[in-house]
Amino acid sequence: MKFRLELLTSALIGGALWSAAQKPVPLYLDDSKPLESRVQDALSRMTTAEKIGIIHAQSKFSSPGVQRLGIPGIWCTDGPHGIRPDVLWDEWEQAGATNDSCVAFPALTCLAATWNPEMSRLYGESIGEEARYRNKNVLLGPGVNIYRTPLNGRNFEYMGEDPYLSSRMVIPYITGVQSNGVAACVKHYALNNQEVDRDHVNVIVDDRTLHEIYLPAFKAAVVEGGAWSIMPGYNKYNGEHACENPTLLLDILKNDWGFDGVAISDWGAVHNTEKVAQNGLDMEFGSWTNGLNWGASNAYDDYFLAKPYEKLINEGKLPMSQLDDKAARVLRLIMRTEMDRNRPYGSLNSDEHYAAARKIGGEGVVLLKNENNLLPLSPSKTKKILVVGENAIKMMTVGGGSSSLKVQRELLPLEGIKEYAAGNGVEVAYERGYVGDVTGEYNGVTTGQDLSESRSAEQLIADAVKAAKEADAVIFIGGLNKSDHQDAEGTDRNQFSLPYNQDAVIEALAKVNPNLVVVSLTGNAYAMPWLKDVPAVVQGWYGGSEAGHIIADVIFGEVNPSGKLPMTFAKDLTNYAAHAAGDSLVYPGVNGDVVYKEGLNVGYRHTDRLKRGNVNFAFGHGLSYTDFSFGNPTASGKEFDGEGVFTVTVPVSNIGQRNGSEVVQGYVRDVKSSVERPDKELKAFRKVNVNPGETENVTLTFDKSSFAYYDPSTHMWTVEPGKFEILIGNASDNIIAKVPVDVKETITWSDSVR
Ligand code: BGC
């Protein structure tokens, strides 16, 4: 009765009296108080068992909170292109819910190809809203592992080969996600650059390469993006698994970068209680019973950071201070997300999210080649179009591993083309051309497509050729897909060439129709033996729910392409440094070790030194339907003393007929150095939209880090005095102007933010 009366009183006269009549609100629940005091207050009330409880999983994707204290748990979701369907409590299989379909955003390679941080913010905000609406508080993404080899099956989930580009692009994704009160979980920290033997491969890389190539995007994510969580990967570095690696987790992540978030293991990446407890991991997910291959059902108590850890703590063999640090980090994460009562509510499958996916995709498509301005196809001249290729009709949002989705809808490329054509008096025919992989299932989500085909390979080509002869233009839509050994988690590609006999199809089409457009949907570079015979080539990536609109928008010129390659499209596999010598130790490894002998020579840092002709399309390359010219750059000075910034302003004129966007790229070259340095390194870029006949001034900003290398003997970033050049261009192989800069004195600093 008393209880009822009080309830009534509180309802009538409000919360202030309610709390006065009851116990005061505990500090940890009072969000007017500083976060750290709340974290410590909650921690001080918890038993050892409760602390252990919050640092490991209770199901495939969740961990419990502290029920006694009313602290909610954590719900994670993949990531990174859309919100994964819910899975069963203790299984990978989808749960079969009917309210968990999502918008699939373009793959992160496509996002990186926009070279536009504003697109990244839009992406992060939108996917964060979907996560929030679905009540997930940790989004497992984005991924920023560097594109070391085009064979890596997971490159489509990452942001390309350049540490600076991926650093700038990852930050707004994170801040966008986290503006929803959802944590981004940056993955896979670090050196998870291949899928072959990914669980155990031991990466051996020199310190300078580690800091200059493989860590910057993670560092930017933590230090500038303020990521609330990070995912150490499966692989080893210097003999220790990433989840148990004190160098990566304690020295670099937590000490140097001052990370205050949660290091969440990749699913099943933990192997040893003592190591994982002491070396900096905070939270364990996805383990099997004993860290080996087979797990009993609901074996969460057996996790390395569960009962086995509790036992060692209770026996005094491991210190409570380490457990307290882990639990405090998890509490901080919960307070930043689920316990933030002011966070927005999110939204799912909204018109705005589809529009965002289409816009990002449109900006990411790269026009690689466009002889005689074949593109955009004009409905007045092109009355009959033949579309050829399996990727025109295959759903790509299902498959590929943990990034697989259950979409609310997905417009296929052929549908997008037909939709535009129908409204513009253009006839569209379709021929299969080849059969790739007709399956379409992942963890119980099926595409529902029947892609079976009974014609022989020869017949498919013959039929496509016959139809091509009658068409005004042919659009071949092929590439890779999300099946094993294509663009997929868990396996690498077996070859650099396109699979399924596609080269033969393209060559046959090129012979009979001069107006051939090849659109490749891949997350990776690939061989183009037919390149000289094909007038137009478009890199379309994986567009997600709006794939059809994204491709049609560019093909018909509704969108003027402005994407730039975030990775080098070399001619042959051996043009990539990791494959140059055909040394298995360099890739994919021998007896468990892979040695990054190529050092800094990743992507254009290597290929720009090769003879012309070894690269089909360089890093940073991408054409437009208009033309641009760069005027003479002006610099803020002639010298740089390391303080503040050095700027270069470039006038960009649109000398073509239509509005378009160009990316001004600034590479830095150390003219003479005591250590070997790449010929040039991207250190600034800016995308600018210019109207025809107009000129916009674009200012690029450089600071001391733009000129530095990492000195492994001192662990200091170092700028040597002497002459530098800032190279301005619109691709790594198209430098249009050079700006000299003099550095008078040595500048050094360490990474440590403490
Ligand atoms: C993948 C992660 C993913 C996790 C959860 C792992 O196999 O490597 O990227 O987030 O599974 O699905």
C-alpha cells in the first residue's frame, strides 16, 4: 500500500520529491555527474563475480550487465556495411526475426573511393541510426586494415592501400556512428592483411613499416576519432596473438595513444587466460569451450576471461587492478551508450538512409577509362542496350562472411538500368554471358534468387555475342562476388584474374560491338587483359541496397563520376611488392610466419617506381564527364619550421560542359634523406565541386607529420632538415605541379599522448 501511495505521489508531484522520499539516486546512475566518477562508483559496488560477468559474452553477440545494480548489458552487431540480422542466442544462424532487415550501404572500399570525409560522416550517422534503432550499442566496424595484397578476401571491408586516406576517412565514420550513442569498434587491430591462415599467421614486420603503414588509421581512429572500442584481430604479431599482444595493446594502444575504450576480442581470437588478462584485452567474445575447435553449447562460463580468470584472481595469482581496469572500461562503454539517456532514438530503413546509400555510392564509383566519351550513354543515341553478366542480376548483400546482411530491399544493376531506360525510351536486353556462383545463402539468410542456368559456357558466349551485334551499346557487369575465394571473409582469392571465364566473354563482346562498357563490381583490383579493346571501364564496387541506382546514375550521367581509386590497379599480381619476388614467405607465409619484406613499398609507394605500363590505373585515378585544369599553386611560404601548418592553394577550373567534382591530391617528397623514403606519400587531399567555366581555390594543409618518418631507433617521428617537395596532382601518377619547401632544423616528437 505504501509503495502504491508513493508511486502515486511521485506521478503527481514529479521526480524530485520521488527521489527525496526514496534513497538518493546512486552516483553511477546520475548522468549530471562526470563520467569517471560514475564509472568508479559503479565499480566500487561490484563483486569480483560481477566484474568478471561484464567482461565476457553471454551469447554470440551480447554480454550481461550487472542485474543487481540495474546496469544494462552490451549488444554488438556487425558491421561494417549495414546492421546484421539477429542470430540465435548461441548459434551463428540467423534467428529468423521479421524486424531485422536493414539498408545495405556501399562497401567501405566504395566509401574510401569517394575521397570525401563528408560522405564518411553521412555513412557513419546513417548506419549508426540503424544500429541504434535495432538497440545495438556496439557496431563492429569500420575496418581499416591496409590493402597489402589484392588477393586479400576482406579488402572490400577496408579503406584501401594508403594510411593517410584511410585515416581521414575513418574518423568521420566513427564520430557519425557515435553521435547516436552507439560505439564504433574499429577492426582488425592490427596487421590482419590476409585471410589465409588468419587465425594464427604470425606477421613479422619492421617497426618503421608498422608505424608508417599499418598503424596510422587505427591511431587516427583512436586519437582523433575517439573510438569507444577496438577489435584486436586473429593473427599474431611478433609471435603473440593480437588479443594477447602487449606491444599492440598496452604499449601502443593504451599507453601511447591513451585509448580509454574497450579492446573487444575478435570472435574466438583469445587463447590463454594469463596472457589475455595481463596483456591489455578487455572483453572476450566468440570463444569455443577451450579456445580450440569445438565448443559445448552455452559455454560462456568457460571463457578465458570467465571462471578461469576469476579463479586466478581469487587465488591471488593475478591482480585485481587489471580486472578493475577492464571492468571500468566496459562500464565506461555502457555509460557512453546504453546508459546515455540523451542519445537519439535512431531509425531503420528510412528514405534518408536509402538516399544516403545512393549518394555515397554515386560518389564512390570510379570512371577508369572513357575513350571517345562513350559514357554517359545518351538515350537519344543509344536506343538498344544489351546488359551482359551475372553481377547484373546477383544479390551481393548476402555472403562474404560476417558483413553479410538481410536487406529490406536491394535494387540490382539490371533493374536500375531498366528503370532508367524505361523512362527514357531505351530498350534493354539481357544475356548471362557466364555462370559464376548461383548460390546465395549465409547463416540462414537466402537471397531467394534462382540463378540456375543450363546453357554451356560456349553457348552463353555465343548468345551474348549474337545479341551484342544487334545492340547500340553493351554493358558488361561482372567482377567478383561474395563467395569463397572471391571477395569473402575466411579465404583469399586464388588468382588476380577475373574468375568464371569472364575475360573470354569480354573479349568476345569487344570484337563485335565497339561501344562496350565494362562495369566491375569487386572490392579488389583485378587483371584486365582486354583493356586496350574496351573503350569504357567503370569500377562499381559493391553498392548495397541501392546498387542498381548507383550504377545506372553513372552510366546515364545522372551522376557525374568523381570517385578515385583508393588502391592501385596494377597490371599483374607481380607488380605488387608483396608478390614481386613470388616469395611464399612474403605471402601467404611459410610455417606460420609471413614476413613483410617489402616494408614501406605498399601500393603506389612501390608501383610509382615501376616503368609506366605496369599499372592499369594508379592510386587516386578517376575520370569525370567534365574536364578540369589546375592553375599554379601558391604556398604559404618557402620554409616550414614545424610549428602550425604549411598551406598550398591550388586553383581548380572546370573547363568542360557540366558541373563536376575533382580531388586535389597533395603528396610529399623528401628530396634527400638519410633514410630510404617512398618517392611520394599522400599527405593532404580535398574534393571540390566546380561549375563549368568557374574556378575554385582549394587549400591543402600540411603539418609536421606530413614530412616525418618514424625512426625505430628512437621511437620518434622525425623530420630531417633539407628540401622537400609538395607534389600536386589528381592521381599518384599524374603530378601537375611541384611546390618546394625548406625545413631548416630537425623536428622530432613521440607518439605518446601521455
Ligand atoms: C570477424 C569480425 C566480426 C566477428 C563477429 C569475425 O569472424 O572477423 O570482423 O565482427 O566475426 O561476427
